[in-house]
Amino acid sequence: MAIVLSAFFFSAGLAQASDPDLCLACHGRKLESGRVTLGSLAWSGPVEEETQSLCPGVIRAKQELFLTESRLVRLSAALVEQQARGVRLKDLSAELHLLSDRYHTLLNQPVVSLSGMSASLGGLRSELDRKVQAPLWRLGRARTRLSWVGTILVLFLGLVFAALLGWRRRLSPPQEPLPLRLAREGRLGWLMEREAGQPEDEGEGRT
Amino acid sequence: MRRLIFYLVLCALLAAGCGEGPQTASRDKAPDLARERSSALLVSLKARQSRVVALCQLAAKAAPAFPELAREYLDLALNTAQSLADPQTRDQVEKASQRALAQKTDEPKHEIAEIDQLSRAAWPLALVARSALVVNLELAAKALELGLERARSNPDPQARDRDLAEIAMVMGRSQAPRARRLAAGIISDQIRARAWRGLAELTRQPQDLSEAVRADQLIAEPGTGALSLTQTARQAYDWNPEQGLRLFRQAFAMAGKVASSKRRALLQAEVAEALARLDAKAGFDLARKVDPEQGVRFKPLHTVAKVLLASDPILGRQVMDAAIREAQKLPLSYERHRALAGLAADLALTDQPAAMALLEQLPGSEYLLRADAEAAMVLAQAAKNVKLAAVAAQAIGDGYVRLGVLARLADIAMPIDPAMGRGLYRQVLSEAARMGTILPGRALIRAWAALDAETAIRLAGDVSQPVARAQTLVILAKFLHESGKKAGAEWSLQLALEAIKMINVQETLDKVRLLGDMGREWSVIKAGQARRYFALGAEAAKDLG
């Protein structure tokens, strides 16, 4: 869906290449009061429908607002998700709230030109990328890396433990042949009698 | 030996690298210079257009109190607009075009086409004429003639028609028959329709609107035709609802001729929505005929429901349920949630449980989308119990909206319970200072001024962005002046001027706008000071280009 929307936005952008930049070029009569704000062009229906407009400025505003607001929403959801996993993101959260406030103030600004509108909303998006999205990705990557390192460490420790066990077994003194041990314990006679086929109960009686 | 060979190879590589730099630079030097000249010309032309806009806006603000200043600014604006196509600039444009033709890539050619159109644009002259109609008719007539001449000599048919339409819409104020002849000569059907609509608005003559309809019907692409006819229908509805309805239905039928089913549905929904704003029931009839494809009907149904909730609550509620069903069909989760939040905000006044149920479908993390609905619910509650509303307001996730709502609750509480009102104002101020946020202007200014003018000015001076800071300080100054705190007002204005000086070059239009606002506001208080603000604005405008 994102690819389809990007393609749609791109083609719409190309169509606007020859249009004048300043809104006054076509809307001199309506913009005399300077009361048209970005907020008055905020989302009110599917963006594909809203960009069916005759005015390239309205199309651009709808696209820019869609891209900016959806990114703000997506990032706030991502932050909450990370916080639910126990990651502490207070700074990023504060940064996102500040940028949300800036978005609100931009909505109150009058619309003057296509490039000005794109620059202010595009600037906000790039700040969102730099101050929130990039640190969030870095954090995600660091966590993935950490879990890999942890897994490798556990495997390594397991291997070391197994190797140590094996080594210790090899280090323990070779066991003496049974007859010698029994002789040292004074039980060799019992073995010999047993091997000679004496009844078991007698054997038991001896012990 | 090996080390020696290594160092020798390294030295050779370094020498090769050093030697290549200047060679490459000298090879690229000629095209780069040409490119730089074109870019400088482009920037200069854009800046001159902005200067015309800034001076015209300044003149409009100065005209009621200082007509002589307005005339001076318009003279300057006219000179600037003329300079866009003076022989020297045209010569530069010609040279740049020749250089671009010699290049093989399309990029500079595109830039040159833009430069060419900027220098041929006649709308700045139309803008000067429009602004001068109030203070200097002679200058207006001169600007119109120059504009007409320039527009007619433009070889780009689209740009020429666009400029002719703007000129016709200015000319219609003083020379309607001539403006009609001009509008009739516009080749593009879509632009001609726009010119006739503009003329009809000025002349209030039904035949002008009929010409607009005729032009709309000639537009070859049915989608564009439908949208253009919708605009004409909207205008016609104000004069004659029956004729307007008929035109809306024609536009809907025209949109039905679009080949792509998706686009057809989108366009028909747009037509239905435009009608719903004027006549909810007729809009509902059209909305029901739109193909139910992926929530396309949401927008018209939402508008119908909003209008009907006030006039016919039972039908309004039914349409609202249909709009909710349409919202659920939207394929993108952001849009689905945005739509549900909007519906919840509308339902907050009439059906709080239903609004809550809708909000529950949105994740808590999407505070930005939830904020308006939450604010609407709190404010609806404030009519019954301000204290409970104040408690509920603390749960609004979006800080900016929360502060705005708390300030409004404080306004409501002040006459009933001043202690509570002041407490809320205090909370708003401390929270705003703690968050270091850009403050929602007017609402907070009341809070500051109600508590302490000095704190108010200090906090307004702490707003980080210069444009927002200046704007806040200007409003605060006016408020303080009206409350009799003249010293505070002066101080606030001084800080506003400091903030304006810090506005960067890219925002010069904002700078001029703010100085113009200051001049207009102060023209009734202190004429000398107001003149100074206008003069500063004109200086800033001159810096453009």
C-alpha cells in the first residue's frame, strides 16, 4: 500500500511541475484576507479522494499533511510499543511531544506558497526522522545486536563448560584395576570365592 | 625494499590524486558557472515576486489609516513587478536559455523554463492592480494594462490563460464589459470557467455564471469537468438553490463518465460531499449512489451526518452509523483511526457513550488523533460540571490540546469560581513552562494576563520559534493595552520587535506580515509607532530580491 501511495504521490508531484509556486498567482481574490491556514486543509477523508482537486496547492497540502501526521502517529505508536517492552525512552517521548506541538502551530499558519508549505512540513518530518525515528531504529538495532551477543555468549559459555567437564574427566586419575583396589580394601578373597562359584548366601554371611 | 616500494606507490597515488583535482575543476568550470548564474537568476526572480506580494499585503494593511503609505508601497510593488520582465532581466533569461540549449541534460532546461515563466508572469501586476483599486485607481489601471500586455505576449498557453483569468477578475470590478471580452478569449475551458465564476461573483449577473457552466461542459476530461462544474454549482446554489442542485446532479453524472471505477467513485464522492455542505439530504441522496468501494463514501456521509445531527438528530444518527461503517472499511489504519476519531469528536456533544466506544477502538498511543475527540468530550462535560471536566481534561494525551482545553475551562470557571479559574490558569502556565512547548496563542495569553502581566510577557518571550514568539507577543501587547496595562504593552511590543529581527531570511514574508499586523493594530492606538512598524515592514520587503 505504501508503495502504491508513493507512486501516486510521485505522479501527482510531476503533474504540478509547471504550476506557479505562490498561491496568490491563482487565488488572489480568495487569499486577500490571508485566512487560509494549513489546518483548514487537514484530513477529512481518504487522501486519494482529497487529492482529486483542481488546485495543485490543495493536492500538495493534503499529501504533505498526510505524510507528516501519519508519521507522527506511527512514531508515537512505536514509542509506546517499545516502552511496553520495558525500554526507557523518556527523552524520545519528550522530543516527539515537542514536534507534535510544532505540528499544531504549523496548522495555524497561513498558506502562502507550495514550496513554503512543503519546506515547513518536510522540515518537521526530517526532524522527526533525525530526532525520533533514527534513535529508535538505533535502539532497536542495538537491542537485536545485544540479544545476538547474549545468545553467542550463552552458547560460548555452554561450550566452555562442556569443555571444562571433559577436561576434568580426563584429568581425574586413571582408575586402578578392580583386583588391586579390592586387595587394598581387603576384599580380594571374597571376589575370588565368588568367582569360584560359591553360593550367594554364604557370601552374604561373610559380609 | 618492500617498504620502499610501498612508499613509492603511495606517493604516486597521492600525486595522481592532487593532479586530478584542479583538472576536473577546470573541466567542469564552464557549465558550473552557467548553472550558478541560472540559479541566481531563479532565486532573484522568485524573491522579486515575493517582494511584490509582501508590499501588496503591507499596503492593504496600511490603507485604512495611512493611504499615502499604501500608495508608496504599491508604487514600489509596481516597479518590482515591472522589473521581472525588464530588458536587462529578459536578456539574462535569453542568455540562460541559450546556455541551457547547449547542454545535453534536461535539468537545466527545466530550470530555464521556470525562469522564463517567472519573468513572464503577469499575475504580480494583477495583484498590484487589485491592491491599488482601493487607494490609487490610476496606478491600478496602469498595472492592469501592463499585466494584460505581458500576459498576451506569453507563449505558454496555460500560463497565459491563468494570468488573463486573474486580470479579468480584477478588471471586472471597474470595467465589466471589457473583463467579459477578456474572459471569453481564454482558450482553456477550465481556466475560462474559473474566470467566469470570478466575474459572476463580482457582477452578480446570472449570465456570467451561465458562461461558466458552458465552459465547464466543454472540458474534455470528465473528472476535471465534474470538479469544475461542482465549483460553479456551489456558487449557483447561493443565488438559486434549484439551479445549484441541477448543476450538482450534472456534475455527478459527468463524474460517472470517468473510465476508472476507483476514480469515478472518488470524484462522485467529492461532488456529493460538496452538495452535502449546502443541502445535507440532497447530498445524502447522491452519496448513496456512489460505489461502495473501500470507504470512499465516508467523506460525504460524515458531512451529511454532521449537518443533520444539528437539524434532524434521528436521521443524523442513522447516517452517522453508516459513516462509522464506511470508516471501518478504510484500508489504511491511520486513515481508519483518523476517521473514527473525527466521528467521535462529532458525537461527543450528543452521545458521549457512543463517542467513548469509538475512541476505545483507537490505541492509546495515538494521542494526536484522539486529542480532538477527547477535547470535545471534556468541553461537552464542562457545560454540566466544570470541576469534573477539569479532572477529565488531565487525561488528554496531547499536551498542546490539553493546555488549550484547560485554558478554556479556566475561562469558563472564572465567572463561576474565580479561585478554580486562577488555579487552572496557573496549572496551564506551569505545564507550558515545564514542557517548553510553543504555546497555543490566544488561550494562554488570557491565562497569563489574568494572573500577572510581567509573568505573561516573560513566558511569551520564552517561546522558542521567533515567528511564533513575535506573533504571541503582538497579541499579548494588544490584550495588555486593552486591559489598561500600557507599560506592559510597550514592553511586549519591544520584545516582539526583537523577535522579528531574529526571523531568518527564508521567513521574510512572515516578518513583513507580522510587522504589517503590528502597524494595523497600533494605527488606532499610536499612529507614530504604527508608521514605524510599517516602515520596518517595507524595509524587510525591500530586502527580498
